[in-house]
Amino acid sequence: MRNSIVSLVSLAYVALFTSGCDTERSYSDEGALCAYGNVMDANLAGDNATEFSAGQRMQFSYSLSECLSSSCDTNRSASCSVIRDGNRIQVSSSASYTESSRNDCTEDCGTLSAVCQSEVLPAGEYRVIHGSEEMIVTVPSTIMPPCASAP
């Protein structure tokens, strides 16, 4: 009888704290992308103006808008890459994680993000494309970091 009660309590614990299945989530060219004139601005992602200069690389900060639990959302990965073709800059991004359906997840709301950069750019007006979103960045200029969110 004692073993039966221990087994029932164990099963109830497993059902309460580990119910459901893990789900793999992946995203391609979705999320927010902001352009910066230097790495420090991209890493800080603040609300200050950034300077785009000829002869420098354009920096991009990519982030997924999902709110992730540090205790339940695992196998996190995010990356971005940049390809320039004349005055067209294509930024590709990907993000993925494993979402747990456990009931005891923390609500600390972490994010997935990545930083990437273009090649050195001459002066000009650049059309930056990320997913279905576009933005125009003029080099040289000092402006608030332009951002776009792709669904």
C-alpha cells in the first residue's frame, strides 16, 4: 500500500510539473531589426542618435519579440547575416528555441537577439531589407537608429 501511495504522489508530481510536450519554435526573417553606425550602439541598443559614416560598417541588432522563460525555454539560438548588392542591403535572421509546457516556468521574460554587420560602406542611400520590412539609411548621417519589425 505504501508503495502505491508513493507511486501516485510521484505520478501527480510529474503530471503537475512536467505535463505536456516540448515544442520546437523557429523563426526566419521575423522580429525587430535596428541599424546602427557602430558596434557599441548596436550592443547597447539605446535611445541615442547613431552616426553612420562612409568607410565604416553598418551594424544591425536583431531581436525576436517572444518572451522566453529562463527555466523552461531551452536550446536558444539567434543569428543574422548581411549581404550587400549595390545600395541594397539584405539582412537575414533566424531564431529558434524549445518551448516547454511545464507548469512551473519562471516569468522572467528573456529575449533572443543577435548582432551582425555589413561590409565597409561608401557614402550613399541604402535600402535595408529584412523579411517583408524595409528601411532607408543614408551614409553619412546622424539619426535615431532606424528600426523595422517583420511579423
